[in-house]
Amino acid sequence: VRGGGMIEQVYILSAVAAFILLIACINFMNLATARSARRAREIGLRKVVGASRGRVILQFLIDSLLLSFIAIVFSAIIVVAVMPAFNELADSELNFNLLKPVNLLILLGVGIFTGLLAGSYPAFYLSAFNPIKVLRISNSGTRGSSLFRKILVVFQFTLSVILIIATIVILRQHRYMQNKDLGMTMDNVVCLDMDGNVKDNFKVMKHEFLKDPSVLSVTRANSLPFWMGSNGGGFDWQDRDVDNDILIGFAYSGYDYDDVLGIEFTHGRFYDEAYATDTSDGIVINESLLGAMNMKDPIGKWFGHDDTRWKIIGVMSDFHFLPLTYEISPFIMAFGEPEETGTLMIKISGEHPKETITHLEEVWNRINPAFPFE
């Protein structure tokens, strides 16, 4: 979604963090119980001199909580230290204000939860030692504790395997997205919302933008690529099979949309100002729609909806007008007037991006000063 992201990614990263924290807690339990023999005599002596089981449990929980909060302090320092480098690497603007009350409460809650979770089993297990048996033998381990540790180890490694598999899947998905042919090129494309009086002054703004040689092309559309989600039925076309009724996605754009996104054509062309009738009765379709219509030699044939008919002037190569989780489906690109579009897209050369964007901002502020350049 424009200005945001996919909430599923937040859920996935949160689940990964929870799994890693759980593995660390289990590892702490295993180490604590495996070292139980070293503390067995201490516990036995404490009980002999009058310490109750509750005080012994409290001692171990306090130890665990103390370690948890020490770890949180070090982790917070590390996060603050590496955040600038991470923002530069990820091209983001994340920040972590350690003194913010909400963040302090979250860290406090995580510290208490982790400390109690990691220290609960060692505390209750070690505090149950019989002082007489502990002081008579050196090894206080029991078969039950050994079995429980084995269960924890198996569970720990199961979580580790799940995380490894998930990491491999995410890596392959990431490589797929990096290498996938989208059917268009989004490199060096600047996108702006057509707020304020941009729609009324679009031609003037486009002309001013193009005065900079680094600005290659300017267009407009009703939405960003990947989010052209509107579709409908009831379309008709020349020589259509009566039973062939398909859902077709549609969007509006202006001149030079194909130049800005580098969209190629298998038949015909895109809307051209040299042809006056393009804006009134022309329509551009994609390859998927051409295949669904079973139409040969499409240029010049009619395509319509209700009482409106257009003439097919071009067939675009398929491009992903929806997220990659969707297959490319039949799609038409209609010519839209400025009031039917809300996104301004500018193709720049990329040789001097800072200077070019400064030029765009100056033009924007001169023509549309009431709205910020974003």
C-alpha cells in the first residue's frame, strides 16, 4: 500500500524474533539444569540452615531476571550503535529512542517475561532437591530431569530447523523478486501524488519538468504499478464467442506511460498525441487479454463495454500490474483525463539524481506551493 508496507512481513519478522528468543530460553534451561550438580550442595546447605523452597525459587528467578536485564542493556546499546549503518544499508529511516516511555515499557516487559520463562524450570527443579540426598551423593541429577532436558533439546533443534527452512524459503523468494522479469522498468522513476492544483496544471508542470535534460519522460496514471486492482466483466469485442465472458483489469494513464515504465509492444503502439482520435476511441490491451479473446490481427478491431466501443491501437507485453502473488491476467489501459488520474511519474536519467530531484522540487513548489514535495 502506498506509504506503508505489507503487514504480513511484520508478523513474519516478529515470529522469527519470538522463535529465536524461545530457543535462547530453552538453551538457558538446559545449561542451568545440566550444571545442577555444581549447585546441588549449595541448595542442600541452604535448606539445612532453614531456607524454604520458596526462597530458593526466588533466588533462581532473581538470578535469571538479572541476566535477562543485563542482556537487554547490552542489546539496546548495540541496536543504537548499529542503527545508522543499518539505515544506510537498507535505505530506511528507522530510529530507536531508548528513553521513550513506550519503548522502556516494552523492554521491561520482555525482560521480565524472558527472565521468568528461562528461569522457571531451573528454579522449580533445583529447589526440589532433597537436602539429605544431595549432601550424601555428588550427582543430584535424576532420570526425569534428563528426560526433560532431552525433550527441550529436541524442541530447540526443531525450532532451529524451522527457522533454517524459513530462511532458505525467504532467500529464494528474495532472489526470485530480484531476478523476476516484471515486464517493465521502475529504475529511476520518481512518483508523486497529484495533490493540489497539479491536475489543472499538469501540462505546464510537465513542460517545466522536461526543461531539464535529465528528465526523460513524464506521465500520469490512476495508481502506482503493482496496485492496479480494479477489474470487471461485461466486456465485448469483435467476433467474440458468446460464452466467452472474462474479468478484465483496467487502469487509466496519460501519454508516455510506456516510455516512463519501459513497456514494450507486440502489436501496434501506445497513445500518441499525433493521433487525435486515440483519446476518444482508442484502447490498449495486454497479451493475456489478446490470448483470452482468441483474436488474431487485433489492431483496428473493436472492443467495448455496454454502449461504448473503442478501437484496439496496441497490445502491450504482459507486465505485473498487481503484486507478484497474483498471476498476470487480462488487462486494458484506457486514456484518462487529469481528473481521472492521481499519480505523477517521472523518468529521470539517473546520472545526477540529486540535482534532477532538486529541479523537480523547484518546479513543484513554484506551481503547487500549498502541498509539500514528497
